[in-house]
Amino acid sequence: MTLMKPGPSLMKHYLQFKDLRAEEYAYLFERAAVIKKRFKNYEKYTPLVDRTLAMIFEKASTRTRVSFEAGMYQLGGSVVNLNTGDSQLGRDEPMEDSARVISRMVDLVMIRTFEQAKIEAFAANSRVPVINGLTNEYHPCQILADVFTCIEQRGSIAGKVVAWVGDGNNMASTWLQAADILGFTLHVSTPSGYEIDPKVAGVANTRCLKVFRNPLDACRGAHVVTTDVWTSMGFEAENVERMKAFADWCVDREMMAAAQPDALFMHCLPAHRGEEVEAEVIDGPQSVVWDEAENRLHAQKALMEYLVLGRIG
């Protein structure tokens, strides 16, 4: 095995999906498949021995914590878990100072926080790669796993249609970045006032985005139908208003029937059956949500390997 370790000038952060190029994603998806196969065959693979991942949580998590922590241990490394309740991060220490200290002690940092500006400030002062585990604006690790799942289930995503039904949130913005980079089309349907903003995603290519008032129309001919909760973390005060606004944006059997016959249903979880998706859909034969959730582990292992060691040739 030949390693090509990136020097300081080549260090990469993963703060949003567009931080990597299409060819880098092709490599990551190949590595994720290899790493997953080894995992399923109980083959020990520990390229990150003696490396340490710091995980910083300002937002609570289940899948992000389990997938990153288990993934780093499986790669042979160790993990330090921090949150605002047991560190100086909760006592008004500047993010820049935290970055300067923490990055001198570990090899990789994953942050799950609120404003994108926080993680960008940390990365700007970090000596090691920083990964976005979720911010209000983007969720790149989830879409990394989602696209890997699409490829695993149905082959290349290039030229296909992904339908997004629901809130124009961090997931929707990240799907739009992925469409622009990987060459597929994103159909989006949101209630009025909750539209996706291409400027937030930083995507000027209007050809990869089609907006529909009616969610059923957005699903017509789609290869993937996906959604998220109506009220994301940090927006709980809007819950009553959102429940009314999103009432017609529940992914149901009619929407799935309008999509391709072999269309996949995806959801980043946690899900609220009877709100953003019918139980018959998320628990039905077209749903791949459990594979999608598991693939956070494998896709993120490939990502961590790449950010720390570079390409393996």
C-alpha cells in the first residue's frame, strides 16, 4: 500500500459539499465501497493507527456521533468527544483560540454546530483538517452518504433526477451543490416562505435546479425522492407554524408512484411518520433509509482516510 500524504499546503477541509471536485468524489465513493466490503467481511483495516479525531458538538447528535466515533476506532485511531457543557467552548472562548489549541493535539476535527461562520472560523485557524458534521447551512457528510447509497443501489447518479420535498434547509442546499458538481438534476418543492436559496448554496448553474409548486409534480420521473423533518434543530419555536405550512408536503404513496418505478426513497433521519413521510413509504420496499444511515459510517471513513492520508494508490 502506497500512501501519498498531503503536506500542509495541500491540507483540505470539508466544510461544504463543494469543497471537493467531482474526481475526488469518484475516488471517495470507490474507497467507501472497498472499506464497506472489508467491514462486512470482518477484515481489519487500520490506516489511522495513532491518529486522533476530536469531535465537537454544539448540536446534539445520534448518527453523527456513532458513525464518526465508531469509524475512527475501526480505522485504528482514537476519539476525543467535546461538547459545550464540558469544555471552554461553552464559556465564551473564541472559536479561533479553541482551534489553535485543539488542532495542535489531534489529527482531525469534526464539528457539529449552528452557524457556518463558526466552523469556517475554526478551520481558518486549524493546523489539521476540519469536517462539517452539520451546520444550519450545510450537511455535506449526509449527502456524501446519500449519493454513495444511490450509486450502490442504482449506479451512477449523473444525469438522474433527485426530488426534494419539504423545507429548503441545509440538506436541500447541499443536495443542490451535489447536483451542480456531480451532474444530476434536483427537483425542489417547498411551501411558500421556505424556498431553497441558490445563493446560500453558492450555485449559479440554474440548469441543475427545477422548482415546483406542487410536490407531486416535483416527484414525476424522479429516480430518488427524499425529504427531511419539517422543523430542523434550532427552529423549534416555529414548529406550530411549520406544521400548518407543510401539511401538503408529506411524501406519500401517490408521490412515489409518480416517480420512476424503481425510485428510491431517502431520509436523513430522525423521521416523523405521518408528518414529512407516510409510514407506508419509509417502511416500504422503495425505502433505503437504513442502508443510507449505515453508509454514513463507510463514507465518512473514506473521507477521514483521504483528509489525513491523501489518496491511497
